[in-house]
Amino acid sequence: MSKRETLLLIDVGASLMEALSQRLRAIGYRVLRTKNVEQGYAALSDRRFTIRVAVIPPDLLVPDLARALETLRAPAGKTALRFLATGTQPDANERHLLRRAGVDLALWDPFDDHTLQFQVNRASAEGKSPPRRRQAVRVPNSWPVRVATGKREKQARIYSVSAQGAYLATPRPSLPNALIHFSLPLPSGDLRLSGEVVMTNVPGNLVRGNLPVGMGARFKGTTRETERSILAYTEERAQKLLV
């Protein structure tokens, strides 16, 4: 998500949205909070704002959720508006109602800042771009890892991972083409992995604001068993990020 865009939070007075807005601003997003759907509609109709994502509580207090969200999509140019539900995970019936209303992405408590940033970026990207060809499932996390390059080690955190590679948040990313080694702490057990750095994101004119400072690596020399283990984890994790 471009940090020049505005993220709409419709909180209906919910205190959790105040804490969420502070977290979002801390990682660089522009945030606009509204107290109800009517104020949200006014914000979406205001040409001063570019809004592609609206965050709502799962129990938005409206008589007809589907109609209320359709109203929010109505302003010119807002047909691709994506909704992200956040808060305490509701029961199966309430999640069914959210899906029927067109809400498919979720941030159920508790969640870390990497997951928050990942889901907001995902909602924005899917709202403005046509679907790309199917790729390996990629999911966010915030696991601390020690990255070895040659005889040197550095601290990092996993930002996202797929069966093909990972993005690691670190203030000292390795150079492109460097070979790095680290252990991925899956719930099923640690996996020792090697990867080639294929991109970096560092402060400067070309920094990508939608990613933490760090580096993306493509796995090298992974066995089929290792790939299956990562894929099993990512598919299970991906389901928890959906309504």
C-alpha cells in the first residue's frame, strides 16, 4: 500500500480502533477514522483522499451489513474498495455474514505489526490490480532469526515466507546475490535453510514504503520434504488470515 494513500477505519466508537490507528501511524500509514458508515461514505466521496482499504469491526452495527458495505463502494472510483475485518474472531455464523457482504480478509486478535502491514498491503494491492498468475502462498510472521553470511551473523525477523523464499526485516540487509543461512522456526520444527538475496529495501530515494527495511531471499537447495513442510505451514496460516 502506498503511504500516500489513506486507510479508512470505521470504528463506531470502538476503542480498539484507536489503538490500531496509532499502530498504523507508527509504521507510516495515513489513517482516517470515522464513527459510522455515513461518515465513511463522506470520506470516500471526498476527492482529497485516495482510499482503497476500509477496516471495520466484525460486529459493525448496521441493520444490513451487505447493503451498508455496498453503499460504501458506491462513490465514483471506489468499486475496488476492499474491506478488512479486525477484532476478536467472531463465530462461524458471523463470519458467514461477513463473507456474504464481501469481506474476505481478516486480522483477528492478537496480531503483530508484520501481519498488520502485510494484510493492509494485500488488501490495497488486490483492490487496484488484476489477479496475477498463481504463485506460492506467502504469509506474514514475526519470528526472530539469526542470519549467517560467511562467518558473520546478524539479527533479523521474518516478515513473510513462502515455499520459495522469505523476506527478512533487518536494518543491515546483505547485498544482492549473497548466500545467507538461517533456521525457520516452524511449529513442526526448525528448518535449516539457505537462500540467495534477490532484492533489498534500504533507506533512500528508492525505498519501498510498503515493506520494512530488509531483504528478500530465494531458497536454494531445499528438499521436497522441506518444501512440503513450509507449504503445509503457509496454507494453514493463510486460512487464518481469511474471514
